[in-house]
Amino acid sequence: MRGATGEIVIRADSGFYNHKVVGACRTAKVRFSITVKMMGKALHQAFSAIPEDRWAPIPYFLEGAAVAEIAYTPFATKKATVPVRLIVRCVPPTPGSQLALYTHYSYHSFMTDRQGHMLSLEADHHAHAEIENVSRDLEHGLGLNHMPSGRFGANAAWLALNTIAHNLVRWVSRMGP
């Protein structure tokens, strides 16, 4: 955009967790906030080893949620790897959820090269994740998973009306009781 200032930040889900994306961000001087794939026991062990005094409580609908930060070098087997910040959210299991045996918390993490306070970065990363819920609601809640017509114009009108309705519902719901 002409006249725009400030840093550019990409926020991505775990599908973009790879060294090529991080390398492209660094080459383009774009900051990143990318959800880490929760693969293997190593990350879970690292999270479990975080000292209790490093966890900062966060507002959450269940008591006991917290955030911590540790140093992390993603893709360590690749050349030119650089340590980043790994911010970890720890939440107690929701009623009825299934966790692995002897697991007391569910962990969600993302890596970032952004500057700023850990809690602010975590809240920003988490807030951007809401778009996935919006997409799901539009697709399944408002019928966008099956367009009603074989005609482009009719489907375009259906999409526009459903998106307007969805946005109105979200706006009204934020007004409170």
C-alpha cells in the first residue's frame, strides 16, 4: 500500500510450519507468527519442563490456563537455522476431552521472531486464529459448503447475503445482553 509504514507480519497455522516459509519471511524482512506442529514427545517434554514460576496466568474460560516462553531452534537439521521465541499456551482439559494418559494439560505453541511482551504476542496470535472459526461457521452454519445453484450469479448473491448475515450476527452478539 502506498504510504504504509510499520512492519509486516504473517500469522499462519501449522500447515505453514516449515523452513521454506520461515526462510522466505526472513529474506523478505517479514516478521512471522507460525503455529508449531505438535510432533513427537520432545516438545511435550520441553513444555512439561518449564519451571512453574515462568508460567503467566491468562484469562480463559477454565481456571489454570497460562502462557510461558522458551528458546527454540526450529528445523535444527537445516542450514542457517536461527533460534526464535516459542510461546506456549497451557490449558486444562475441557470437560469430556480426551488427552493422552498422564497428561494434565493441553499445549498450543507458536514460534515468532516478533518483538514485544509475551502475553501481548500470545493474545494477538490467538485472536487471529478466530478466522478459522469464522470460516467453519460460514461453511457449515450458513450453508456455504453447498452452494444452492449451478449459476455463478446466484451463488455470488448467496455468498454475499450469507456473509452479511454472518457479520450482523457477530456484531450483534458482541453488543452484550
